[in-house]
Amino acid sequence: MSNSYETIIVYSLAKGEEAAKELHAKFEAMMAANGTVDSVDEWGKRKLAYLIDDEAEGFYVFYTFTAAAEFPAELERVAGITDGVLRVMVIKK
């Protein structure tokens, strides 16, 4: 059984915007491999409300996807251990 999810991931800009876009492509491919990506909205570079790992800006990407119920936990786990990801939030629609 599949569920619909919304995810926002904030990527670090410490290594540049190209590195953030590479991570974005990696996570989008991961979502596509484990379900269906419905839409991707790149919000781009934005100022953070507070410093995260001494960074004042992040690259925001908003995803909507459909996947099995087990996948969001795995997505959060992988994002949590990936260098270059500042924050991730997954919610069920």
C-alpha cells in the first residue's frame, strides 16, 4: 500500500550550489526508485531563521511523492547521515 508524502530538505551551501544540486538529484533518484515522485519544487538559496552548523543560508527543495509506508523512515535516516543535508522533514499527506 502506498501513501502520499511531502518532504522538504535543506541542503548545505558550504561546498557551493552545484554540490547542493548534486545531493538534490541523489535524493530525487532515491525517491523515484522507491516510489513515484509527483512534483519537485526548487525554492533555491534562502536565508535560514537561525544558524545551523554555522551556516546562515541553505538550498531548499520541496518534494511530493508516493511510496510505501516504510520508505519515509529510511529517507530520514539516509538524509540524517549524509554530509551536506542540514535539515529534512517528511510528512504524510
